[in-house]
Amino acid sequence: MSGADTITHPGIIEKVEQKKILVKIYAQSACAACHAKGMCSVADMEEKTVEIANYHGHAHKKGDMVTVRMEKSLGSKAVFLGYFLPFLLVMATLILVVSITSMEGLAGLLSLLILAPYYLALYLLKDKLSKQFTFRID
């Protein structure tokens, strides 16, 4: 049963360790559930593996069918950090450099290069972020 504030996916446990469980989920677009997907090349289904902290020492084993849950607000935060904020950085850098130097080539180059330190910072903060972006098993 899915609440309005959670995202759920069915999954299969791939590996159980003392402190974490790896679950394979199948994320599908709305097209993938369509009855005409066999006739359409747009339909897609993507396989992903998520890591879930095994804080409670659940008695799950490899091959068990489970439901993976995540809060919708965390999905929005992930989209913000992964797509929207980098887009804003690129656009702000582009506009700022063009307005200061009037050199469009330099502005384009610097606006793309600004992504390197941004994604490096995300990488360095991955442990802190992984504590915020948690999945649960039902």
C-alpha cells in the first residue's frame, strides 16, 4: 500500500550483508505499463540496484521479493541537486561572464567547467548525502 508521500517499487534482494541489503528494482516509465508497448519504441524499463541499511537486522535472504520505499520529498531533492542546481550554475555563469567580458566562447567554456567543482563537491559529500537519501524495505 503506497502512501501519497512515498514512492514504492517492487524488488528482489540480490545480497544481504550485516549492515546493508542490495535490492534490484525495476523502474519503468508510464509507457512500459502500456498495453501497446510492443508496437512502440518509446517504452522503457530500467533495472537499478539500491542499497538499504539493514539497521534492524531483518531476516531477509537473497531472492526475497520486497517493496522498496522512499519519501517523495527526497526524490524532489535529488532532482534539485542533480539537475536543477547545476542548470542554474551553468546559466548564471554564462550570463555573468558574457556580461563582464562579452566573450561568448569563454563564457560557454567557463559555464561548462563550473560543473566540475560542483560534481566533485557532490562526490565528496556522498557519504553525508547517502544518510539523507534512504530507502526502506517493507
